[in-house]
Amino acid sequence: MINQKVLLKNETTYRFGGMCKNFFLLDDKKDLDNFDEYDIFDEYFILGKGSNVAFSENEFDGAVIQSKINYINFDNKTNKLELGSGTYLPDLSRFLKSKNLSDGEFLLGIPGTVGGALSMNAGCYGYEFLDYVEAFEYFDIKSKKIKTINKSQINYGYRFTDIDDSIILSVTMIFPDGDPDKISKNMKEFTNHRKNTQPSALYNAGSVFKNGEDYFAAELIENAGLKGYKIDGVRVSEKHSNFFIADKDAKSSALYKLVNFVKDSIFDKYDVMLQEEIIFVGDFSW
């Protein structure tokens, strides 16, 4: 386990964030044996690939813990996979394709990790990560013990799980057999759809808001006339209004202001309170 001083802007797709003096890279679950040496559990954040996170520009006083546990173990008799929590989702998608396993095509365009996908039940195109999970191993921060739990023992739904105070270590999943041609076709179609409908700008974090049961956040934002609306270097994308794009030198405070402005505008116009998919970490009070 490596404890180091890190500029958090280098760890997220938005490139926002100040300094963190206690940034832990978890290379193996054995590293957890050393955690008692550090007083890190009063304030902490578990970081995946940083694709849905905006850190404050202020110094983060707590600890940031990032799993680098990256492996794929596959049982070809049962189609069961054991995955390290730091495994990159596009790599998992390509591995599933190589084994002619279907339903993992949606993971190709999600720039996150297995642990992050489990924690938020990532998904798109009608697929959700938890649909394929059997169980997972985690470090319980309260008891400081490694535990294993079945999916049936947690609550989860659209972009939600009740997994709290936990460092995900590994996830057990099963995907069905599939037709190689259909898998390739789906991958191509999903990739083209993203290119055609989503901005390719470097500094963004995907969907900012969750969709509701009877609305799409992007439609509400577009219909409210907010496409292209900009605050201090962060703007609502003209291509997809649920993507907010940051200029190179923009600050996370600008994103925070824009998110709240859009939320207030949509509530005033449609009486709908949008819920963020993006996570703000740190002090955003002024």
C-alpha cells in the first residue's frame, strides 16, 4: 500500500481538485493489514477511476483510497468471473467478448472500474451492473474486517446501492453465453451511438443527473433552453444537455454553481428536482 501526497485534479476526468496529503493506493487486500497505522477513517472517500467525481479546489483533509486490485479470473465451466475491484470496465467488456459471453457490451464505453460500477450500479442501454453480480468481497471500515456478501443481502436500484463504509475488493459475476456476431454488432452500435450523441470533449464526467421514472434529464434541460449555458468556464453541452463540459482552466466551483443553477431552473419550470449522478467531494461552501 502506498500513502502519498497527490493533486486530486490528476485523478479525475474533470481535472478538478486540490491537494490530498493522504492518498492510498490499494494494490492487494493484504495492504489492509496496515491501515491501523493511519488515522484515516474519520473522513475518507473511496475513489474508482474518477469518472463521476468533482473534488473541491481546497485541500482535502481526509484520506482518499483507490483500489488498484486488477485481475480477471474466469471459470469456463460455470461462466463465473472473479474480478478485482480496480479492473477497468472496457477491459472487462473486451474479455467477455473474447469468451463469447454476452451482455457486457454496455461496459465498453463506461470509463470506470468494477468497484465503482458496483457501488453506483452503473449502467446504460437498459443494462445495469448489479444484474450480473452474484456476490462481492469488501473491507468493512467500521469493523475493519474483510467480509463477503451476496447481492440478495443489499438494496439496490437505478444508479443506487446501499453499500456504505466499505472498500470493495472483488466482485463475482456471471454473464450468459452469446452469439459472437451479435456481441460485435452491439459493441459497434453502442460505440457509434456514444460518438454521435455525446460530446468528445476531454473534461467531463458523463451524465450529470440521473433520469427519473417519467422523464429524461437531458430533455428537461434542453426544453428549458439551457443548452450552451455557461458559468465561469463550465457549460451545458450543446450536443448532449446532460453533459457539462469544462474549459481547461475551469474550477470545480463553477461546475457546482452550474449544477445548482440547472437544478433550480428545472424545479422552477417543471416542479422536478433533479438528482445528481456526479459526486461532489470536499468543501464547496463560500
